[in-house]
Amino acid sequence: MTSIDFTKRDRGIDHLRAITMVVMIFVNDFWKIHDVPHWLEHAKFGEDFMGLSDVVFPVFLFVVGMSIPYAIERRFSKGLPGESTVGHIFTRSFALLIMGAFIVNSESRLSPEVAYPIGVYWILMVIAFLLIWNQYPKAGNRNRQRIFSLLKWIGIAVLFYLAISFRDPKGGVFTAGWWGILGLIGWSYLFSALIYVFTRDRLRYLVPVWIALVVICMLGTRLKEAHGGEAFLALPRPNFYNDLLNIFNVGNGALVAFTMGGIIFSLVVARVNRFTLKRKAAYLISAVAVLFIAGYISRNYWIVSKLSASPPWIFYVTAIAIVIYSLLSWLAQTGRDGWLKLISPAGTATLTCYLLPYVSYALADLTGISLPDWFTYQPWGLVNSFLFALLMVGITWILGRVHIKLKI
């Protein structure tokens, strides 16, 4: 039984989740604008660089980790058994994997032989997700229960139709590729949440898991050319070691390390909350300093790269996430976070907000409506993408008011 009280909501986590989602929609919209500053973009493969786009996704994984102790401990506080919680974890992960697979398959668009255009695919996909995983109001009678169940089955049927009718431009059928952003979140969540269920808030078990993931990353990531240009553990494929990592979908350990790092940091924050502000600041500054030093030292051996999922990337982004959370938490505790209410739906209905751009892009594709050319170049192109992100948050809020909100 944990001694930490997780019944109170941490507004700092909600704010960090909201800002991360808004920035994610913002950078994901860069495909339609020109002359994006390099510091906002993804670094190219092999480039020793980290742009804003390279920071957003791992910060979101970190936030996922921070939320895990709260979600799981609340279930235990309600008296729900461990078996139920494990089943809930698998259900959530499965939902993310399914959504990720449907999104990834659509990235190559559709073969002309398919009976519907990509815009219809995206709209039906999002509608099906909403039908299946919407947070329906509590059914007061059996008729409403039957209606909600029917809607879920209709959503399943729509996804089944999309899957069997799908063909990519090369004639390929629907398949599970690299799972996409949502799928990667699903795998990282599954691994980390299961670890937490069996360890709870015992840092003496959680910290070694995080260290092991970082070590796996160090062993499996290619070194700089000055140090040979090969990974420490460059084993011929196939081999037992890499196959074992693939079974658990750990990859090179980096993505799961962000989520595990979020769990650990969330527990540390809960422990130091009773301390004075000065002492809490000392702990946070020390953690950030250690991570930045680790990033600086490791960068002598590996490049900082999202595409390579390198060790410096883990250290630097984790430090950045801690700094941003600490600032947002301080704003919440001092009542200076009122301006963040504008984007709060992105922090409480995050999955809905993430999927809405696909509907927008689908409508643009079906209608042929496009923005004026001048609105796709700097500086107006960036304004365009930023306003688009805010629009998605606004629509998320409207949908929430009429009880349309994804919850898995």
C-alpha cells in the first residue's frame, strides 16, 4: 500500500499535457507551410541536432509516465483488484495500438482503385474511434445501454470495413507497420504501467529499471565516427538479445525510458511536496543539473538525435520536461495559471484533440479548399499553424460540451 496521496489532481501535469499537445499539433502542421526555421523542425538522420519537433513527442511520453501513478493508485483506492487494473492497462494499450495502426496505414494515402478517397478514410476512422471509445454518459436505463453498445459495434464494423478495403498506392494491404505515434505511446505505456503495478511507489525497484533502459540505449546506439561509428553491442541479426527486446517492444530503450522517467519524477514530486519551496527547488535543480551534465558528457560519444534515439536525447529532453513541469506547477500553486485555461481541453481531452486535425485535413482534401499562398510562408505560415492548433483545442472544448470525448 503506497503512503503517497494520489487522490488530488496535479494541475501541473494537466498543464504540461495541454501545452505538449498544442505544440504537437503545431509542429505536425508544418507539412503545409514553407521556410520553417530549422530550430523548429526535426533533425535529419545522422544530424547532431535537436529541434523543437524532436522534443515534443518524448515530453508527451514523460507526461504519460507522470500520470501513471495517479491513474493506477486511484483504481486501487477504489478497491479495484490488481487483475482488473492489469486488464485495464492492456485494454488502453490495445486501443492505442489499433488507432496507431489505422493512422500509420493512411500515411501513404490510398490506391486509386479504392472506392473512396483518403479524406473519407480519415473521417470514417475518427468517427469509428469516437463511437467505440467515447466517454458516454452513464446509462440510466437498459435502452440507453443498448444504444451505446450498438454505437460501439457500428464503430467496430466501420474499422473492419476500412481495414479490409484498404490498399496503399503500391497495392499493399492493411498491416501493422511501425505503429505510429499512438502505437509507440501504447507500447511504452504498457511496459511502464505493468512495471508500476508490480512495484508501486518503491523507487528502489523503479530507478534500476530506468537505468537498465538507458544502458540498453547506450549499448545499442551507434557511436560517433570518432569512436568507431558502431554500437557497443552490434550483434549479428537475428540474435536472442534483440529478439527479446522486440518481444517487449522496448526498441533501444529510449522511448520507454521517457515514460519510466516520468513515473519516477512523479513519485519524487509527491514525496518532496511537503518540503519547503527552497528545499524543493534544490531537489529539482539538482536533478536537472545531473541530467544536463549526463547529456553533455554522453554527447562526446553519441550525437543528440531523435531518429537515432540517442542517450543525450534522453538526458536533455528529460531535463527540459522537468523544467517546464516545475514552472507550470509553480504557476498553478501560485494562482498564475489562469491564462492556461484557454488550452485546458488539450490536457483533459488529449486524444480527441490529437485526432481532430485528421478531420480538418480530410475536409480540405475532399473540398479542395486551400489557404492563400502568402499564408503558407514565413512569418504567416507559423501563425497559420499556431492558429490551427488553437482551433483544434476550441473544437475539442465544444465536443466535450456535448459529451463527445475519447476516453480509453
